[in-house]
Amino acid sequence: MNHTKISPRQREIIIGKLLGDGHLETQTKGKTYRLKIEHSGAQRDYVDWIYQELLSLAASPPREKVQIVRGKSYMKYWFNTVSTGSLRFYGQQWYPEGVKIIPTQIHKWLTPLTIAVWFMDDGSIKSKHHRAKIINTQSFSKENIARLINALNEIYGIRAVMRKQKEGFQVYLLSETIDKFEELIRPYVVSSMRYKLG
């Protein structure tokens, strides 16, 4: 079984990706997993940065592909890691029943770099007229999102609430502690993704 050593920095990035758009899959009934990274063609620089950070785990360099959704073509830019037993822990924590959840231990893993990767994946400004920020978490349950909101508040004093959307709930980062949030992640946000900070 392939065991590729994962550095502490790589671990922080992997957890950030799992909070966001990253997806683990297994073809060996949970013995090994690979991480799939896929973004729009416009976020090419960001994918290249993730690839460089996870280079020792990558199966091949990022590539383009065209995805057709409801008759419209979209350019995607993606790469996978190798399938490795080193990702099994994350598979067990994040996919205990085959569907992605937020692990109960998340408060132990929320570093500034992890939060920055999560925000680069799924964060945005609410509007040009508001200081508040949003993180799209609609695929997670209310219980899972509450876990994240509590961890942000307990560890960093960052206040957030759940915001109902048609397809689920967002994390709504309140303007009263948004300076604290921005100071925390700004050093880790890659230049091509700074527009998300407004």
C-alpha cells in the first residue's frame, strides 16, 4: 500500500480543501484514498498553488477539461493526488458513512492556513455595501455548520451565524469581528484570490 508522508502544512491545506470543494474518493474499500481538486478555469492560479503545495502527493500536473451542464460549456482545471493510505485517516473522519461531514474534532484542526483555504474555496463578500463575508456550506447539515461556527468563535473570537438559502445554509461572518477574520487569513490568501476579501 502506498504511504506518502504528509507534512503538517500539507495537512492544513488538505483539511481546508475538505471544508471547501475538495473531495476524497476510495477505490479500495477505504484502504486508500485520493483527493480530487477541481475549480473553474478562472481559478487556474489557485489550483497551480495547491498543486505546488501538494506536489509530493500529486498524481500528475493540473489539466483542463470541458464540462457541459444544461447545454452550457464550462472550462474546469483539475488534478488528483495519488491514492494513498496516508489519506485514510481523513477518509474515515470526513466520510464515515460515505457522505462528507464536518468531523467532531474540527476545532483541533482549524489553523489560520486551513481557514484561508476554506475561504478561498467557498468564501465571498456579501456585497459591495456590506463588510460581512459569506462562506458557502450548503452541502453540510445544520449540526455540522453549527460545529464550525462554534469552533471559529471559541478559538478565534470570530462571530458568525447560519444564513438560510434555498439549497441549505451559509456561514455568515458578522461585520463586528470581520477585521479579526481578515487579519487571520490575509497572509495565506494567494494574490489571485484576494478579490474575495473585497
